[in-house]
Amino acid sequence: MKESYWGYWLMVFGVFIIVVLLLIQSFTSTNTQDYYLIKEISEASMVDAIDYGYYRTYGELKMNKEKFYEVFLRRFAEEASLTTNYTIEFTEVYEAPPKIGVKVSSKSATFQVAGDTTTFDIVNKVDAILESKVDPISGKGSSETSNNTPTETEPIENPINMENPINMDGGNKEKSTVNNFGAVTINQSQETINVNGTTVYMECACGPIAMTEAIMMLGKGDSLKSNIQSELGYTPNNATETAAASYVLMYKKGLNGNPSSRDFSSSNFCGGKGNYASNGNSFLNNYGLKVDTDNSGGTLNSTGAGYAEKIYKSLKSGNVVVASVSSKVGSSIPSNTGLASTTTGHYYTIYGYNATDNCFNVYNPITYYKKGTPTGTQCVPYDAVDTYFTEYISVGNQ
């Protein structure tokens, strides 16, 4: 009898071990298959959802959110197991720059021993950013996403970076395309932002916004945020809050009017080349930048223009240009130029040139505010830049 009990328990133990092994095998294989399925589908769906028309127009990579949802779900339904129930959750989806977060939950196979049912929840999450860009002229290129596991991709022709900018001959045979940088989305809304007790009116912040854009485009955004934390005891959560804090710092250094005031009529309310090229050096030096006085010109609130060629040469040298339209010419700007009509003057950030269409890549935070979506980037015709910008300030590395 004793030996019989031992035999019985050995059989039960053996069955238990087999069930555990099957459960582990089911969990491992399902988890691995799900992960690589999600990763590959996410990458393919992001590429399928690229808005090529937007990129050819503005030089920025943008993804259509609705198309991404549609393509991802269709691809997943085609490839996933028909015997498994999946719960799909999109934790974050951003159109520009293209970034997604996808979480897919399922269950392992169910095994039952002596009336006890055992199963595991399987959850996989993939975060991905579309980092490569497609050549807007030839339409050629390759995509690469960053996620939990490195992926192998084909080499990208003419990668866009600080050391090797793209220069492509386009419709303007005398000039080449300059595309060293990408715009940073900053919202110049009419709301106020509290910077450690200081009320900042963002509708009055075009100068500090343009300077913040230039600093961040030149790769010094982290240094700027660190300086804000050190001098103001304030930690910005996004680029708009960073610009608001920059406004306070620039006011402290005499570069702009009071951020808590809205006195547009004040002669020193907005900073100009005179300020930014002299006192501004002490502000920019903190981040290893400077105002390139040899490539800056014009004056604030003047009617002088004709600076498009010099702005182009400044961009070719690797700089970002902060440029202003004065109140004396701002109200006469046609709506089809991509520039905003203004009666008080306005600052823009110029960060590239498209030789094919003979236009400059210009970021206008007012457009973002008025439309309520990130549409501040415009390709402004060469003639419009030459006609309406009365001052340009070239910002570059020391």
C-alpha cells in the first residue's frame, strides 16, 4: 500500500512538472512572438502613415495619426493568432515628430490540474520614434525606429545632422538647399504662464520665443533648462514653458521689456539687434553660443529690407537666424506669403532654405496659436523674405 501511494504521488508530480513546462513554453513563445509582431507592425505602420506632402512642403517629418491607427490594426489583424484575444492600447501617438507607444495584452494557454486552472497575463509594450527622413526631392530614404530592442536599417543617403547637412540642387540653380535643423514647437498663445511667481504674457514673447527656438535648434536646450533651474528655481515641462522662462531671464539681462507688462508702445519692449548683439552675448555665452555680428544686420522698427541673400549665407554657415518684421511694414504683408500680418512687429526663426521652391523655412509661433495645431512652419518665398524682414540676427556656436 505504501509503495502504491508513492507511485501515485510520483505520477501527480510528473504531471505537474509537465504542466509547468508547457505553461512556461506557452508564455515564452507567445511573449516573444507578440513582441516582435508588435515591433515590426509599429515600424511598418509609422512608415505607411508618413505625410509625404507635408514633408515636401515644410521639410519636416509628420505622421497621419488616423492612418497609423488604421494601418496598425489592419496589419495586426492579418498577422495575429485567431485563437487569442488581444487588448490593444495606444498609450501615446504624436504626429510630429512621429512617436508612438503601443501596449498589447493577451493570455497564455490555460492548463488545468486537479481542478485548478492556471494561466498568465502577457503584456508587451513598444515605444518608437521615427528618426530618419525621406529625401523630399527624390522620395528615397529608409526608416528607423528606436525601441526596446535595437533594429538594423539600411544606410540613409545624406543624413540630416549638424556635421553633414543636406545640400541638394533644386529649382534655383544658383543656390542649394540648406536643411540643418528642425523647428521646435512653441505655442505663442494669449494665455499667461507662471514662472516661479512671475506672470509671463506669452502673446508678447515673440523675441524670447525666437531666441529659444535658435538655442534649442543648435542643440543647447538642456543647457538652457539647466540655467533656468539654477537662476529662477523653475523647471519647465515643455518648450513653451522654456520660452516663458527665457523671457524672464532675458528681461533680467536687459534684452526685453517686462514679461508681466503688455506695453507694446514702449520703445524698449522688444529686444532688437542692438541688444541681442551686445548684451545678448552674455545671455548666449552661457550655452556656448553667440550672435554672429558679421552676419547680422538691419534695425528693429525700420523699413529697410533686402536681406534675403545675407540670411541665406548665414544659414549656409550653419547658423540659425532670428529675424523681425517691423510694425511699419507688418500690416501690409499679403496673406499668401506665410507671414502673419502685424501692427506691432513680430519675430520669426529662419532655419533652412528650399532651393526647389526658392523659399525659406520659417517658424511662426503666432500661426500655431491662431490655428491651435502645430502648423507654425512655413516655406516663405524668397521675395517675401527679401521684402518684409527689416532685421536679421544670426545665432551660432562660439
